[in-house]
Amino acid sequence: MDATNLLRGARIVPVVVVDDPATAAPLAEVLFEAGLDAIEITLRTPGALKAIENIVAAFPDACVGAGSVRTAEQFVQIRDVGARFAVSPGSSELLREAAALNQMPFIPGAVTASEIIRLQEHGYALIKFFPAELAGGMQMLKALGSPLPEARFFPTGGITPALAVEYLQVPSVACIGGSWIAPGSLLVAEGFAAIARLARDAARLIA
């Protein structure tokens, strides 16, 4: 259930914490209009599942995924609301089994060579690297990429617009997660015009 092909065209994925599900569809609209093709809604709030459902209802073809997935039961929940991929900060046998059972493209997390090799043995090429900056950042990814050339990484955590370009230049980085694009303060205030500007700025980094 590797997600490489699904996210092949998405170089920057907004990672969003949604408190009010009513803001989800307007948020998705400005992100898509800016040219960002995928969204990760983290399962950190009670309204996260409804937020995903609202985006899918408004944009049936949207590539919207669920982040912070940590239980097998959540794979059923996100499948039922229309999520197209799942992201976890880590990995376990139960999570991998749930991904396969629910036919859900999955991006498991790893930060060590042993973890990465174990995921590769299970068929995963695209791997979440979190928390990116605290786990060694670009230098760590470059170090891991040399002995593990097949691995492709989706780093998230602590990446700023200034760092984004440098991360995207690392050969093993397939895409990055950007929490700066739709910060919670702007989303709560329904500052969609400001989010649109941040999204357009992000899209220009990959143009």
C-alpha cells in the first residue's frame, strides 16, 4: 500500500489541524486554486474526520489524506469519510495490516536505518520522516539516502518556507509537509485570503 504513485505530483503537502469542520472546504478551495494538489488533515481534533468528509463532498476528486493515524480503527474511519491516503508518525504491524485490509495508501514514519529497511521489506518506498528538524533535518536525510538509495522521504515537522527549497533539493525527498501554509491562527480566524497568499508562495517554490 505504498503511496508513491498517488503523491507523485505533490511536492508540497499542506499539513493542517482543523478545529471547525466548516472551514475545511473553503480551505481546500484556496489551496487547490493556488496549485497545491494534496492536503493532509491531521487526526488531532474531534472535527478532523468531518473536515475530511466536507472536503471530499465539495471536491470529490481531491487528494485528501489523514495524518497522525495511530490505530487500526482509524483506517476504517478515514476510509469511510473518503480519505485517499493515511500518514503516521511511526509504524506497526497492526497499522500495516489495517492499511492493506482497507486498501489505503499509507505513508508510515521512520527515522532510523533499521526502521526504514523494515518498511522497505514490507513494500514501502515513501516514508514519513518526523519530526524532521529535530531528527537531524536535511543532513540526516542525505546521510540515510546514501546507503538506502531506494527510500523516498516525506519530511514534516519544523520545515519553514526558507528551509523548504533546501529540503526539496535533497535527492531522496519526494515531497515535504508544510504546516506553515495554513496555520491554526489563520484558520480559526477564517483568514482565507492570507492562507491563499501563503499557498501561492509555496506553489511558486515548486513551479
